[in-house]
Amino acid sequence: MSTRPNPMPGLINDDHVLHRISGELAGKFDGVFSPEMVDRYVFESYTSLARTAKIKTYLTSITKHFAEDRLNALAHAQGIRPSGKAEVLFVCVQNAGRSQMAAGLLRHYGEGRINVRSAGSLPAERLNAHVVDSMKDIGIDLDADFPKPLTDDVVRAADVVITMGCGDTCPIYPGKRYEDWQVEDPADLDPAGVQRVRNDLDKRIRKLAAELLAR
Amino acid sequence: MSTRPNPMPGLINDDHVLHRISGELAGKFDGVFSPEMVDRYVFESYTSLARTAKIKTYLTSITKHFAEDRLNALAHAQGIRPSGKAEVLFVCVQNAGRSQMAAGLLRHYGEGRINVRSAGSLPAERLNAHVVDSMKDIGIDLDADFPKPLTDDVVRAADVVITMGCGDTCPIYPGKRYEDWQVEDPADLDPAGVQRVRNDLDKRIRKLAAELLAR
């Protein structure tokens, strides 16, 4: 039985940063959500990312993005702060390949008029490196993206939910458009295979973007 | 591209049940947490369990237990409703074997004076069957237990956090007692091996219970 009074000094220090983020976001969502609820969003977002993220260096920074985006999704879903945009969510198992590529492509083709999110039922430790390279080849930068667990708020915010290989792990709510895309998993592929998946997704996403922008 | 207007009728119906659970818990936590926050706890607890649980049959029922326990943990941690008991959290990777056995044993030896929780960094689909059998052999019933993801609230509530094999995925907060126990993983063992783990844990837990009850 070994005692660990302070085995992870990095994470202890994060507490102060998280409180600061919580204060900032409470300001941004003043009159929308209580500071108490914003605080919970920040700390639970952090823990849910810490459970799977391998690299802890950017954990507070991605926590801020994740918590803020989830709060935006919730404010939109509840009609308190509608985004005025089409809202699309891509879900796969690891949120490290397919759903990240699809999201990157739709952001690219969406002309700033589509809110795009992605999530995974079992988020991986990091993005697939071939996926990041393959997207970089066509000028789309995924360096700031990270695998995120699927949450209720982002499903509720979505008008369109597109699943790829995550089976029955995605909660389904009425009044949304659901599609299940049969797309190869980049996790099993070499760089050439990943490019093939990217090109497949590119066609599908161009079609989806055209539909959504024509509304 | 296949369209799935209603691929999971069971989950659609759950929405009504979750709203009812949310109302019930809002009553129980009246004056402690806002109905809005209780609602978020219920729906996000549900989604986090649905992401990994294989069997969806009892999902609303375990959601109610999980959400209520998390809210109790938070109310205790924030000093709004202190439990008046020692609070112990066991964490392993899958929350399907070691942490469930340890929690079951400490509940047994705790004489109702210790609040015991368990969680996993990557919760499994269900409890290990040999683990459930092995605990039944000594009169401890784990049938109502289920693998749960580690959340911020239960770590904050804990006086003692005991990790088993989950490495650096557990957030660490100051002011708590941390121990890392080297215990075999029942996932890799036959029934005789699982009994050996149970007996190892039994010794450790008797010692821990005696310490905590002597306070």
C-alpha cells in the first residue's frame, strides 16, 4: 500500500486555472446560466477529458473550449440564445478520425453559416496523425481539435446528427435528422487509405453543405 | 447514405422518464441545487452511461441512482449537506472488477458509517461475471451495481481516494488521502484467481474500515 500525497502536481495546479475559466465563462453566460451551473460544466468537462486524454499539457485550454461550446449548445437547444445557424453533429467511436475529418470539411464548406461539432462514444487519447496530415494536405488544420466524449447538450443542439460506426451508443431524440454513414475507419488504414476516406467524406460533405446552405 | 428516422425507439421514450426523474430529484434537492442544474445532472448522467453501457434496459433506473448519488456527493463536497460520514472513492479503469469488489466490501464492513463510491476511467459495458459470483459467495450482492465514469463531484466529496491500475487518469485535488493499491486485474483471471483478488482486497478493506471507524 503506497501513499501518494501529491503524485500529480500538474493537476493540482489546474484547480486555480479552472476556477478562473469558470469565472470568465460565468461572465459570458451572465443571465443565461447560473454561475453554479457554469462552474459544474467547467469542472465536469475537465474530468471527462482527463479520463481519456493522454497529453495533459493543454487540458485546461481544451477544457475551456469544450465547456464553452457545450454551454453554447445548451443555450441554443433551450432557445435562450439561438445560434441562427444550422447545427450539425458528427459522432463516431473515438472522435479521432472520421468525425473529425467530417467536421473539418463541413466547417470549410459551411461558409461560416453552419455550426459544426463532433464527439465520440469512447474518445481516443489523441487525433489520428494520418488524419491530421491528410487534412493538412487540403489546407484544413485540425491541430486545435481533440477527442471529446458525446454529451447530451450537443445532441440536443443538433438539427442533423450523423453517426459513423458508433452503433447504438448515441442517444436519439425526436425532431432531428439522423443519418448513419458507412465510412471506413482511418484507425485501420495507411496514409493512402486515409486519403481515400477523406475523399469519400469530401463528396458527402459537399452535398450536405449545399443542402443546408440552400435552406 | 441510410436515413434513420427512429432507429432506437427505446431511447426516444426514455426522454419522458428522464424528465420525471429530474422532477423527483429537483424536489429532493430543493433549496440545495436549482432545478435547471439537477436537470442537467440527470440528462448528462444518462448520456455518459449510455455511451458505454451494453444493456440499455435498466438505463433510466441506474441513471436515477447515479445522478442522485452525484448530487449528494456535490452537496457534501460544497458543505451544503454534509453526510456526516467518512467518504471513500475507489477508482480503477473499467469499474467492473477491482473497484466494485472493494466498494462492496467496504460497504459491508462500514457498518453504515462510511459512504462508499466507485468509478472507472474507461467504464466497461457491465460488471465482470466472476467478480459478481465471487462476491455472492461471501454474501455480498453486486447485482444492482454498474460501471460508472469518474466524475469531478465524487472525487471532491471523497476524504480517501484509492486507485487501482488507472494510472494518471484520476484528477487529484489537495486535502485528500490518496492511495494506489497494487491489485491484480480480475479481467484477466479465472474464478480461482478472482477469489484470490477478493481475499486480498478483503484484508486491505478490513484494515481500512477499522481505521476509518476508529476516528
